[in-house]
Amino acid sequence: MSVAVGNILEVRNLQTQFNTLDGVVRAVDGVSFDLARGETLGIVGESGCGKSVTALSILRLIPPETGRIAAGSIKFEGEELTTLGEEAMKRLRGHRISMIFQEPMTSLNPVLTVGTQIAENVVRHMAVPWRAARERAFEMLDLVRIADARRRLDEYPHQLSGGMRQRVMIAMALSCDPQVLIADEPTTALDVTIQAQILQLMLELKEKTGTAIVLITHDLGVVAETTERVVVMYAGRKVEEAPVEALFDEPLHPYTRGLMRAIPRLDVEADAAGTRPRLQEIPGLVPRLTQPIPGCAFAPRCGFATGRCAVDPPPLIDAGAGHTVACWEVERVRASAP
Amino acid sequence: MTAYIVRRLFATLPVMAVVALFVFFLLRFAPGDPAAIIAGEDATAEAIAAVRAKLGLDRPMVEQFFVWILQLAQGDMGVSIFSNLAVTRLISQRVEPTVALTLSTLFVAVALAIPIGVVAAWKARKLVDRLVMGFAVLGFAMPGFVLAYILIYFFAVQWQLLPVQGYRPIGEGLWPFVECLILPSVALGVTYMALIARITRASMLEVLAQDYIRTANAKGLATDRVLLLHALKNAAVPIITVIGIGIALLISGVVITETVFNIPGLGRLTVDAVLKRDYPVVQGLILVFAAAKVLVNLIIDISYAFLDPRIRY
Ligand SMILES: Nc1ncnc2c1ncn2[C@@H]1O[C@H](COP(=O)(O)OP(=O)(O)OP(=O)(O)O)[C@@H](O)[C@H]1O
Ligand code: SF4
Ligand SMILES: [Mg+2]
């Protein structure tokens, strides 16, 4: 298979599993997607569908005591990452591919200054002296619009607000000009106004640096505002993929339709807590991932399900114009009102 | 920070005052009449009364206390009943061996325990971890004096590499000084080593599961930087606490160790003074030990503030 021109990241049939007391958890069960240079790709799905595990698999940060990439391929600039040596992998992390995590309150080291935590990444990958790296850290803090950046360098994370910490994480992640930035729910823990600011900032920086972004979220509102293409995941599998307009114009998977119905209406968007509610309004429960799922994972909750759905896994069908969907009953779904 | 340290130093004064009060009354109410002991076995009642008057023991208790405290404030701990030497002088002569032994034991324990604990946590549940921690349990279970005799048998008697016992002041040269300290430090230190290694492993394991360690790994940092800076600095507070407890135990433990290894330090002075009911010396020693523990406690507290910026001072 040749490397498609323009794809910086190609994930094929990724399977990541964990050994637990209840058996083997198939957290990611055969996911494939591409990321083009400079593109913003969204990955959406309910809590526990394997979004974070997909992201951690790309960076090979799955805890080795319990988890492993059981099968599949991850190619970065044509280079296979699943078999790459640990040292080479370390040179990629934080340099060519970096990551922002879900929890800004706990993702920074509480006993090291912000300046140190940004500068150490630069020292590690750019082979520059500490003084120059600190200068770079200052520039980055300035770039992510942290006021009084010079002074902030010597502050500790507990002296910063959640929004500021996430800015620091962004500054850190972008400090070595990575080709790929994986942002795992970067705004979930923040309140709505700050969410919008952080997303805006990420998009602006992307324009400047040309970094491709994988934006992981359970919030279709965020997807609509920020991404170009969307992968919808359910129970460790990809169920639909489409350019963002196509997905919102005509969602083809019953699960995606359920998610859309669950989007909070704009006029009630900011609830008392100031956060968007999580998407759990689809009736029924996510299947347990410790048992192999024979047919379509969504079958127990799906209004379109037929006998076949519980037995045979639906293949991904090309619905045209880059729109793919894994559903046996796609024609019936298409014909019904969304 | 300086203001914090000064404030903490002042805060130790009430503690020391309570200790002083305790020491004073404890010995006043202890059985046995010091005046009778000093005057000798077959002294007359008049002779004993004379001694009592000379020592001021016939004065009201409150007056005695204030006289004692005032002298103490001037660094005067009184005079030994037996040798007639100033208590401060007796104690300061014996301080060096005890401090040397405590510090060298601590050094042996910490220098081994921290790398062991870090490696064990890093390789948790792997072979290295099991081996290293197995040794730690063994070290913890083995009484120090048993190990002392084993070490003495091999290193001193069989192979004649190190002296059997004794102490040489540092003034007589570095090697003779170090040579005498090796066996006692190892024998004493193994227990503390095991204790500190275990807490290091436990504390490191907890820290290694934190989100910020994943962040550090996501930056591709070298393993040693992740372990020794990102993790160990966060794991340090419980480790330092246990080291502090270790020092306190060591200070109390010198009495036995100095006896086993025949080291002329404060422990031996304590034994002698207690057996002879040399009250001024016992009082002085209790105060010195208490002050040492308060000081250790203070240093530990201050080091927390250095290690963790979230601790307010
Ligand atoms: N270290 C682990 N050990 C065992 N199971 C794990 C581990 N990490 C994740 N899992 C399981 O893998 C599945 C996917 O988890 P993942 O964190 O990827 O979900 P997610 O889509 O990111 O959800 P969220 O929106 O809550 O972040 C879950 O069922 C989870 O329980
Ligand atoms: S394959 Fe069947 S169960 Fe699965 S989404 Fe389509 S209709 Fe529903
Ligand atoms: Mg997640």
C-alpha cells in the first residue's frame, strides 16, 4: 500500500486491548482513519467509546503493564509507529506529534514551574541550551496570550486558573512545531466562555503553524465549529466518517442521528453549571467491551435493527463524497426523517 | 522563606519550655535523694543537709526552678555531681561520635534506599522489584545487633578488613574515622534503609500513576528525567517524613548501638549518668536529645516548603 500524498497520519484497523479482572477489554476494535497535512479531524463518541485510547495508542502511551496494541498499523509520514523502537518513539513525542490532555488541573506537574515544563520539551528536542529554551517558552506563553508571560514562567501550576493551564498545555504542545497535535477533550473541563476562547486559540495557531489537529470530543457542537472532517466512534469502532457539512446535513448512522438529537439546543446551551451536558440521552447502555461483539455494536439500542444486525458486523459502505458508514439499513435510515 | 524559618524557630520555644519543665519536675519527684547520694554512703544527717543547702535543694521548688531556668538560658546546665565538671562540657565532649554515627547511618540508609525504591517502583511487579523488595523485607526483619555480629564476624574477624569496634575522632584522620563507622552504620542503617526504600517505592508508584507523568512521557523526556525530577520530587514529602522519623529513632537508639560497638558518645554518657543518678547530667542530656528532635522536625518541615510550592509559608 502506497502512502497517500498529503496524509501525515494513517491509522489502519487499530486494535488496543487491556487486561482487566473482568477479562480482555477491547477498548479500540479495528479503527481506521487518515489525517491530511494541516487538517482538523474530529473524533466524537460517548464516554468510554475508545477516543482517548485511540489517541494514546498513536503516541504509544498505553500503560504497558495492562494494555497493548494488539493489531493494526499506525503510519506517521509513512513510518510505522507500532513497531518503532522506544527511543525513536520518544524523539517523536512532543516534537513531531504532541498531545493535550483532558484534565488541565492534573496534567501539569505541580512542583515544577511552568517555564521549566515548557522549556524542557524544547531542550529535549531542539538541542538548544536552557537559556534559549526558556526564551522559547516565553514566546510560546505570549503566543497563547497569557498576560505577563515573563513573570508566569516562574509560577507553578496551582497559581494558574484552569483556562490558563490549558493554554500552558497548548504552549507546551506547540513549542517544538509539531506536525500533528492530538487534543483529547481539551475544553471539556472548562466553562463555556473559556472553552470558546481555547478552541479559537487552537484554530488560530493552526493557521499560523500548519499543524494538523485531531480534536477528540463528545461535543458535536465543538465538532461543528472547529473541524473539517469527523470520525464517529461507538464501542471501540468507527461507525461513520464524513466531511463535517455532510455529516450535519445528512447523518447516515442511527447512532450519529441519536447524538445529533442529543445536542443541547443553542438557546439552552449554557446551563447553570456553565457546561454542556454530556451526551447520554440515547436510551440503552453501551455494550460491555469484555465480550466480543458479533454483529453491530449498536444493535441493542438501535431503532432500525433487524435480525441480521445482531449477527453480522456491518461493513463500512462508501456513501459517496468521502462519506462512509457502517450500517446494514443505511437506505432505510436515509429515507427516514433525521 | 527566611521569615518562615525564623517564625518556625520561635515556634519551637514553647515546646522546649515544656520539655524543660518536664525534665525539672521529673527528676525532683524521682525516687532517691541526690543530696544523700552525693554525701556518700555513711554520711551524717548534718552532712547531707549541708550538701542539700550547697546545691540549693532546700529552697522552695519554684525558686529552684527559676534559678535553673535562668542558668539554662545562659548556657549553664550545672555541674556533674560526680566529676564536678560542667555538664555542657561533658556533653560537648561526647557529641562528636554520636553525631558522626547518626549521620553516617542515615547516609548509608538514604543513599541505598532511594535508588532501590525508585528502581522498584519503575520496574514494579517485575523481577528486579521483587528481588530488591525481598531484600528490603529481610533487612527490616533482621534485628540490627544480629546483623552487627554477622558483619563483625566476617569483615572484622575473618577478613580483618575493618576494626571490630571503637571510635576514632575525625581529628585523627579521615580513614581511621570512616573505618570505625562503616560496620555500625551498615548494621544500624539496614533497618532504616528497608523502611525508606519501601516508602519510596510506595510513594513513587502513586506518583507514577498521575496525569502529569503521562504528560512528561508525552513530551518524550528521557526516563531518568521523568523518574528523578518529575516523579521523585512529587514523591519526596512522605519519604522525607519517614527519614525524619528515622533520625528521631536513631537518636533514641544510640544508647544501644554505642554499647554494642563501644563508641564513647552521648548514649554511653546517658547510661552512666542514669546508673549513677547524676541528675544534672541526665537533665542536660534529655534537653539535648529533645532539642535535637525538635531541630530535626523543624528541618523536615522547612524542607517540605522547599520541595512543594503549594505548601504555604
Ligand atoms: N488502563 C486501562 N485499563 C483498562 N481499561 C481501560 C484502560 N483505559 C481505558 N480503558 C477502557 O477502554 C475503554 C475506552 O476508554 P477511553 O478512555 O478511550 O474512552 P473515551 O472515549 O476517551 O471516554 P471519555 O469521553 O470518558 O474520555 C473504556 O471502556 C475504558 O474502561
Ligand atoms: S447495522 Fe443495524 S443495528 Fe447497526 S446501526 Fe445499522 S440498523 Fe442499527
Ligand atoms: Mg477520554
